[in-house]
Amino acid sequence: MKQQVRDAKLTMHSPKKLAWMGAKEGAGFLFGPIGYGLDMVEGMTKDTSASARALSATLLAKDRNSLAELEDALDDKSPLLRAAAAKALGGFNNRAAITKLEALLEDKRDAARYMASSSILRIGRGAASP
């Protein structure tokens, strides 16, 4: 609790952090899902290689031998990469990937959680069809 109060005070005294918080909250209120995109932008600015790794995960989705690499990417520190890997795994139609994706349902970042849940649904729907 003390750490949260300390973080709130630091945010209130930092114009940059205060402006960013206002932009995220305002975008979420006015434009709905755009607020989630701002979270991704924030993640890309903190980790400069995240966008390249996410692009790599997207390209690995076309290679059917890359299942293990994409499952490893689900544990990456970047929420952008976790979301991209979850999306890529959704195209594999491999029910074994569902257990790996379920771990992302508890992720702190909304984008990673939502992408994991949509991929689980996609895999489940694809496996049920003949």
C-alpha cells in the first residue's frame, strides 16, 4: 500500500507521467479500445527491440515448425511480444498450445490477455470443426 501511495505521489509531481496518464484515461473514456493501443505504444517506447521481436513472432506464425519458439515468447517481458505470440499461436490449431495460452489470461496487460483469450477460442473452434 505504501508503494502505491509513493508511486501516486511521484506521478502527480511529474508532468510527463501526469500527461501520459491523462492521455490513456481520456482515450479509453472517449474512444474505447484506443486506450489499449496507448499501452502498446508505451511498451514500445520502453523496450526499443519489442516491435522487432513482435514482428518476428508474426513471421514465425507462417512456419509450422516454430511452435516452441512462440510458446517461449509468451513469457517475454514485453506485452507487445506476448500479444503477438498469442495471436500467432491462435493460427496453429494445436490444442496443446491452449495450456500455454491460459497462463496469459492472468497477464497484467489487457492486450496480452485479450489476444490469449481470442486465440484460445480460435483454437477451440478450429479443433471442433471436421
